[in-house]
Amino acid sequence: MSAIPAVHVIGGGLAGSEAAWQLARAGVPAVIHEMRPVRGTDAHVTDHLAELVCSNSFRSDDAETNAVGLLHEEMRRAGSLILAAADAHRVPAGGALAVDREGFSAAVQAALEADPLVSVVREEVSGLPPADWDSVIVATGPLTSPALAAAVRSLTGEDSLAFFDAIAPIVYKDSIDFTKAWFQSRYDKGDGADYINCPLDRDQYAAFVAALCDAEKSPFRDWERDTPYFEGCLPVEVMAERGADTLAYGPLKPVGLTNPHAPATKPHAVVQLRQDNALGTLYNMVGFQTKLTHGEQTRVFRMIPGLERARFARLGGVHRNTFLNGPRLLDGTLRLRADPRLRFAGQITGCEGYVESAAMGLVAGRFAAAERVGRAPVPPPPTTAMGALLAHITVGARPETYQPMNVNFGLFPPMDDGPGGRRGRRDRRRAMTARALQDLEEWLGGVRTPFAAAAASAGPGRRGPRP
């Protein structure tokens, strides 16, 4: 058994699971406190660790010119459990990394439950952790229990911000009419046929937008009424209300697609569905997160050509998402300034997205592990995707205007164009990703030795790394 005291991880989502994995990789015991199934949430369906409650996509896997794809690659190189499970359970999605959600979650849970240094306790932490928990990672996600959220607010004197995060419907593939729909990825990326496409002509699109705007919406609770949406995950009806062409230039844009049923006619808009499970029996409606009532979803979404007889495995919904004002409340290693024994990770810090949340769990776990073995935590360089996101959350954003943020190249330190003049955007991004991976390797080289030393000191029974 390890003589190193355990670190307590509150929350068994993506960030908490990744944090516990990183602690165990360093030879530091981790106790995951997960409140499900003792206390459920409005968004979760199962009590599994790392359950995906919204999309099944981890977004672009392009590590050369896309910031989230770079984040994928950095996490792989840092030994991420979340990325290993995602890679092992990926489903076709063009240039994106999408997963079979059940297989993914099961793999994460199995790896953690099998690790001798990880314990999973099913209980709600209903306030500030006990005083004898001297190292805690709070990774409770967007649905932090009200009691814990109230305790943190009381401790910091800073109200949490909040927005709505929305869930897209899932359709049974065998209910889609393929005399109207077809398989194709935009510009034939990936396998070239990773999405199901449903075309709308101008009149069909206009009627659909009108129906979205007029449809009945689920009412907000009193405490939700003044909460703003996150701009990166707007309900489809909210986008429709912003202008007649908003959807046609957004998630329903028809570019890079040719309808084989009418190759000479360009659709005015195209609804895409992405594979949601390994069997290929379920497809989710891309960009169709919604606040419509369930009855209205069925009626309005069946106006889409190809979905007239669609059967829905899950209808959409909206839930409140709370997060801290990170730049005001957290230090550079994600510790709460008002109580440094508490470290925060994942969406509760104000990062947005599955991968971003898991990445902050990864660095939080490494920071806590370093402290446990008597070493100063070393943040990843700000030139890396992990480091740029961490810097934004802790010091880079303005506290007065802090909002949830996905990783993007705007968070990275700029770089000059070098000899030969101005680079184009894609060349500049390639240069930034090359710089990031080089700097990441130097950072990993500096932290691997302490991790190896900690693992060696953990004593018998310690297992080596595995996906």
C-alpha cells in the first residue's frame, strides 16, 4: 500500500476521472466521491463515471490546424485516460473524434475501478469538504450540487455565474428516409460518408424556421429566468430567432455537400446527423440542442425532409450550467485563493467542452500529485493548448467579463511570421501547433522524472500505466 496520503476528487465526470487517473499514474492514491446514484441530476441518465450528457463528439481531431485537435494530441502524449478511451471507442465522424458514449464511459469506469490506487465512493459531498481533507480537487461539473455551490459562494464571497447548456435529440437510423437523405461528410473528409444529410429547399427551410420560432418552449424555473445561454451551444430555436438565415449560415450550411438524389440542385440548407454509437443505429442531430417541449420537437423536426417518420431515442433538453469566475478566484494551479486546499477542475472553472474539461482535470491531477510528493507544481507552457487554456482560466481573462471558453488559437501567445514575410492562417496555425508540441515535450520531460519517482515510492501492488 502507498504511504502517500490520498487526494480527494469530488465528481466522477470527465475532469474528475482524468484527475484521479493522473494522480494514480504518479503513485498518489485518489478517492473519487461521485454523488450519482445517491443524488441524480437533470441531465445524467446513468450512474457511470465520465458519462457524456450532451453530444458524443470531442470535435476536430486535426492536430495541425485546429486548437481542439492539438489539445487531443497533447493529452494523448500526457497519458490521458479520457483520450485513450475515446480513441478505443471512436465512431465515424469525418475529421472529428466522436465516440460510442456507452462504450467510452464503461472503459473509463473499468480502468479506474481496476486501479489499486483509486477508490470510488458513491456519496454526495453536501458542503465544504471536511478539514482533514487537506488536498481536494472539486470537479463537479456544470451540475454542482446546490449545497456545495452555496458553500463555495459563501467561502469566496463571489456569486457563481451561470448559463444554459443544451442537449440535441438522437434519432434511430432505421427511421430515416434514405430516398431523401444521404451519407456524406462535408468536402468528403474522413471516410467521406460519416454524416447523414437531410436537404431543405428555400421554401422548406423558411417553413421550418417559422415553425421553430412559433413552437412552444419548455418554461424556465424561477431561478433560471435571467441566466444567459453560452454562445457556443445555443438552442436551435434561439439561433432561428436571431434571423431567417442564421441557421443556413450556421449548423445547416449546405457547403461541401452534393445531394445524389438531385445532383444538379444545390440545397438551401442541410441538416446533418452524426453517428452516436458503435453499432451505427443512433444518430444525433448536429446543432439541434433545444428548449422546445418534447411534443413540439417531434412535430417540428419531422418537417425536415428524410425525418418525416423519425423515431427519437432521446429528445433534446436544456440544463443550467454553473461555473466560477476563475481569473478572480483561482491561482495559476487552479487552487481556490480563499482556501488553497481546494483545487477546481473541469467545467466548473469556466472552460467549455468535453476535452477542455478533461484537460483541466489532467493538469489538476498532476498539480496535486506534485504537491503530495513535495514538489512545486509546474504549469504547462502557455504556448501549448493545455497551458493556453489554463492561463485563460486563471490569469488571462478579464474577471469583469469572464465567460465560458473553448480552446482556440486566440488564447495562444502570438508568434512572429519569421523570415519571408506574412504567413497565411493555416501556415501560422501549423507553426503554432509545432511550437506547442515541442514545448509540451520539454514540459513532459521535466515532470516525468518526479512522476516516475513517486510511482517507485508507492510500494508493492502499484500497476503501470495502461489505457
